[in-house]
Amino acid sequence: MDSSNDEALDIIVTNVVATFRTRCHLNLRTIALEGTNVIYKPEVGKVLMKLRKPMITASIWSSGKIICTGATSEDEAKLGARRLARCLQKLGFKVRFSAFKVVNVLAVCSMPFAVHLIDFTKNNRPIASYEPELHPAATYRIKNLKATIQVFSTGSLTVTGPNVQNVATAVEQVYPLLFECQKPLCK
Amino acid sequence: MLTDTGPVAKLYLSIIDDVIESMRELFLDEGLEDRVLDDLRHLSVTAKLDHLVSSRGSVHHTGKRQTAVSSAVQLWESKMMQSKAMEDFRKNNINSSNFVLQLPANYRQNDQELTASVVIPASQNICSFPVKNNSETLATFSLPAGLAYPVQIPAGVTLQTASGQLYKVNVPVVVTPAPAGQQSVSHPTQKAPAPQPVAIPPHTIHPPQEVEPSPVQATSVTQPPQLMTDLPPSQESSLPQQPQVPAADTSQLQSPPPEVTLAENESSPQAEPVNLSMTASPCSQLLDFQLGTEEALTQTTQLKTRDVDDILKEVIEEEREKADRLDLYSELSDIVQLDGPADNSDMEEEDGGLPLEENDFLGMINAEAIKVLQEGDGSSDDNSISSSSDSEGADELANVEEEDPLNSGDDVIEQDIPDLFDTDNVIVCQYDKIHRSKNRWKFHLKDGVMCYAGRDYVFSKAVGEAEW
């Protein structure tokens, strides 16, 4: 598990999803009318506010719960969330920044080799699942890390987990398994 | 027919006569024939000129001025009919307000070449009307009281009931009195090829629109206020522009405004000045109208928030009183806010439900009150409730993170892009479709005015793309 497989395997975090609460009711209509860079979705009951500086999109509900997506790192997610709360405060709401939590981290990684998915699935029978008719990737779920890895036959991986550390650990964990099932290089 | 007119009606009729007589000289100067003037008199609601009229036969309307004048007279008459001054006259004619239009059984399209007078079996002759099929003429007459039905009306005639409603007859019809109390109109037997509805129940017709003949500019002074409200939704560009420039060329007005793409704003500079001059007044009025409604809206919302502010404070005081009385207040707070103090995951606030309740209400306070509160109390409210300033380090101990005070300048940097929006380029329009993919936006807009680079444009359709 902790084998030194980090031969510069670039794990690129593409998306960090975080939630926080403002501890106060928010008037969505006020936000939609007076806020900048907002999209009002009354049919769903939320307002999307997009920020440029950390490129994030936030879904704002009237209960005061906010989901913040699009950040590329956990710190960036927190910074963006605080900026967002600051925006709402300026609109006149008594906002308190509380319960910030990173919920999901999505990362991609590429193996330097192709993977034979059928062999990989056979070797890791209960943990890995592969339905080529449904999805072209094999899904490998690590229960204790609560991470999910999707392995494509080209050797590309997408990893989702509750935080960046878990994601990195998951990649390290799955690397040797993939290494065994790599496709011959003659391809 | 008009033997029972009241004194007021007689007065109006005499006025009509005087006006027509006085205009006779003017008509002669203009080169119009006497017959034209007499036709105008025909169109007016009077019975005193029957002898003059009946000798005329069919008269041929030619020229724009004649039709314009005749249309003006009709409108005058229609307005008079609609005005309350003619109420007694109308009461006498109330029998004719309900009538059922039916196509004659032996109708043939060839009959549309009728130029003879309307067949009215009654002894009174109304008038002979210059009936032309192509609706160039605007023959109107009202069905007076005491008229013996059925009345056969050829095509191209505009009918006016005693109640002032005007109907344009596109297909020859036979008018018969309706049974008592019946307001609906039976569908005419469709012998005619044109399936156009001939008569519609009176209360559903919008009179000004029915009067409009195709090429002739029938304008009405009273219509602009109505039409202005129809401007935003109306798709007929010719109609709203007509009242504004009644004397202008029809060709320019009826050409549709050019489609403007946002990428090329100066695509038709030549067409735009022309349209601008024609549409400047309606556009500016449209703008004013919309701006006026927007200003009214903003003002009302501001007033509403201020009132809400006071109301909220009262409610808060009531809640406080209730809290003192009721022990069940904590349970009530659960009902109000499930994810607040009653939330299992967050156990930070134990000051009772009251401050959180207050915050829920205060969350709706407008910006001015917030600033006052913040300046007065500073960030002491947040600080007092939450942990001290270095709360970030100690957060991991508790189940949930403690609050971080959103300091006004220290931690959270303001948005670095302030007001890019105070540009002078403004578009006010309606949208057909707005689409967004990630940060690519596509706009399909319609019916708008815009100010771009200091110039004003108007469009009926606009397509745009932008990246955010």
C-alpha cells in the first residue's frame, strides 16, 4: 500500500466540492436581483453564484446552506467559500461562516501503461466491478478510504474521495494492482 | 329609426351638419368632389339627409385623402357613439345590440361585386354605401332601432352596433335579431371559401383592432394609450407605429426593423437612421414606459423592505414575550428550524433558540440596517458568539468547525472586480432563450432597444454569444 510508486505520477485534482452554512435565512430573490454574477433558478429554489478569482460556482439555498464547486484545491475551496459568504454579507444578510466541510474531491491520474480491465476485475473480484455495456471503465471502491477509482483501459484513472489525502492514498493503493494487469506493451 | 332621438342626439346631429357644411368650401378647395362630402354625411348617424343620399347611388372613393377623412369621420362617429352623451340615443337602439349574423344560403362569391345599396326591407332607407369588395372603402353604418330584420349586408362593410362595437364584415352576411337574452353568435354556414369568422360575440372583440383596414391608416387618437401597453408584447410593428406618425409614409413604417446581431452593431446604418426617426418617439416612449415601471418597482420594493423592517422588529418582540411565557419555546424552535439548534451535527449554539431565531429574521434586514448594526456593534456580535479570533486552529477539536468571523478586510478579501457594470452599453429587451455551457453564454433576444457606443438601436431579434 505504501510502496514508493510515486514515480511522478501526476495526480491532478480537478474538482473540490465543499459545503458550508450561513446560519441565517437567505432571500433568494434579493440575491438574484442585487447580486453580481448570479443565476436564479426559481423552479429548483436556488441561486447559482459564480466567482472568478477562485473559479467556483456556488449553489445557494434559502435555508442558508451553500454548496461550493469547481475549486482546484481544498484551500481554494475554503477561500472561495469565504469570499462568497462575504458577498452575501454585503448584500445585507447576517451571514456567519460556519460548518465548512469539503465533501468531495475529484482527481485524475494517468498510468504510464494500459490496463487489461477483465484481468483486473477478475483479480479483484468483490472490490472491482466492470460492466462494459454500461460503462467503459472498471470501478474499484476502497471501503476504508471511502474512495472510488474508475480505471479505463487506456490507463487513465479518475479518483473521487472525501479529501485530497484519501485520493492520493487510493491511487497509491491501486497502483500495484493495475501494474499486474497491465497490457503488454506491444500494443 | 331616429325619430325618437333625444335632445342631446339632435344637438350632435346638428353639429355634424354644421361641420360638414363648413367644410364644403375646404373640400372644394382641395379638389374633392361634392359627392365625397356627401358620403361623409352618409356615414354619419343621421336620417335627415335621406333624400340627398338616396339619389346618389354608388360613389367611388378614390384617393387617400378621401379615405383618410372618411375614416376620421367614422372614428368621430364611433367615439360619439361610445361616449355617454349619446346614451339616450343608444338606449333607443338597444334592440340592435344583439344580432346574429348568418350567411345567406345562396351566397356566392360572385356577389361580392355588389355596389348596390344595402338591402333593407324597412321603409327607411339608410343610405347607399360605396361597397367595394377589396375593402378599400370604409363603409360604416349602425343598425338603428326599429330596423326590421333580417338585413343583408355585403362584404367589405364595417358594422357598428349601438353599443359602439365595430365589426368588419369580410363575407356577405345576413343580420337577424337574436332571441331574447342570447349573446352568442351562431356559426355561419360556411358556404364562403374564406373561413374567416364573420361575427364574434360582441364582448370579446377589441374594437380598435377590428376597425383597422389593411392599407388604410385608420388612426385613432384614443388608441395610443391602449397601444402603448400592447407595445411590448405586440409583434405587429406596423400597428404601434401608426398612431405616432400618421402622416408618414406607410412603406417605411411597415418595413420590419432590421435584425441586429450583437456582433455587428453597425450592419445597417442606413436603415437605422430611418427607422430611428420613425421609431424614436415610440421607442423613447417604450423606454420611458419600461423605465417608469422599473423605477416604480424598485421604489415599491424599497418601501416594502422598510416596512418589513418595522414589522420584523415587532415580531421579534412578540417572539421574545412568547419565549418568556412558554417553556415549549425550544420545541417551537425545532419546528421553525430543523437544521439550526435542533440539528444533531451542529451543537455549537446553546444560547437558546432566541438568538438564532433573531438571526433568522434579521437575515432579511436590508443593507442599510445591517451597516448600522455592524458599525455600531462592530464585529462584536460574531466574536461574542463564536470563539476568539484564532478559531481556525481550535476547530478540529469540536465535532463541527467553529465559526470564523468574516472580518471586514482581514481574512476575506473583497471581490477584486468591482463595478464593471456601470457601462453605457445597455440593452433592454425580452428573451427567447438564454443558454449557458460552463462559461459560454448564448442569447436569443427579441423586441429590444439598446444603447451601444452612444448610439441607440432597436431590434426585433438579436442573437449573441459571450464568454464569462
